[in-house]
Amino acid sequence: MKTILAAALAGALALTGSIAEAQKNVRIRGTITAISGDTLSLKTREGKPMELALTEKTSVAAAKGIKLADLKPGAYVGSTTMKRADGALVAVEVHTIPRRVPEGHRKWDLQPGSMMTNANIASVVKSADGDVLTLDYKGGSQKILVPPSTPIVTTTKADRSYLKPGEYAFIVASVDEAGKTTALRIQVSKDGVKPPQ
């Protein structure tokens, strides 16, 4: 009996592993070219035409510009950074994120060499070059220089009516083993404000 149970458990784990391997999440950035029914077409930032499936679970949010002063200590944010010659981290952008997004400091794909820090704001201090943002996360902390021209963005609730040709989108999507790409979460530009991440 134990042998049968062990074999069944091993089979279930193998199946779970194969499902996980069959699907992977990807980040896509590009300009919307069309939307027809449950299909979103866009031109990626690399210039490639692409189609993504939309489902009833696909969430849509619109980008909205704010000021760094609007973000108080304790706010949960993400910031893409690049390392300066002297080693200092300089913000490319700062955006608000929901608490379910994992905290930490890791590589990011906005541009070569970029990093992403997801963390709580500990403090914001003025400096000669801009503001110095201290972000604290479990197991670490980062000081990030935020120049005055850095995009600071939050999101507002939106729906498919915001997905118009010409708008820029940042999309988290899943790709199945057959190559079908399904949009999970879409952040779309509004009034000229683009999702910066």
C-alpha cells in the first residue's frame, strides 16, 4: 500500500512540475496596434508584431503621474535603477506596487544592467542631485538617488476600453507550451503618462 501511495505521490509531483515548466511568465512592453474581441495586438519595443489573448481574469490599470512628495514613509514601491560610475544607484523610475508583489533587490529587464528594488519607503532626504530614497525590505536596504526628472507613477483602475491603438502598455503574460501568450496584467498609458517599468 505504501509503495502505491508513494508512486501516486511521485506521479502527482511530476505532473505539477511539468505544468509549471509548460507555462512561464514574461514581461512585454510595446504600443497597442489593435484590439479585436479577446485579442490584443501590439508592436513590441523591439519592433516585433505580437498578439496576446485576453481573458475575463486579465486585469487592466492605467498609469497616472504623481510626485515623489506624494509617497509617504511606509509606502510600498518599486524602483528601476542603474548603477553610476561611483557605485550609487540612480532611479530610472519609481512606481507604486501592491503588497502581493515580492520585495527585494534583483536584476530587471527594462534596460541592460538595470535593477529593480521592491520595498517600503523608509525615508526621503534632499540632496544636491535630487532626493535620496531609502528603501527597506526583508534582509536589506538600498539608497537610491532620484533626480528631479525621474518619472514617478501610480496606477488607477481601468478596463478594456483603455486599450486603444497608440497607447503604450507594460504587460505580464503567460506563455504555454504551444506558444500561446495570454495577458495576465496590463498597465496602459493614459494622458501621455506611460507605465515606466
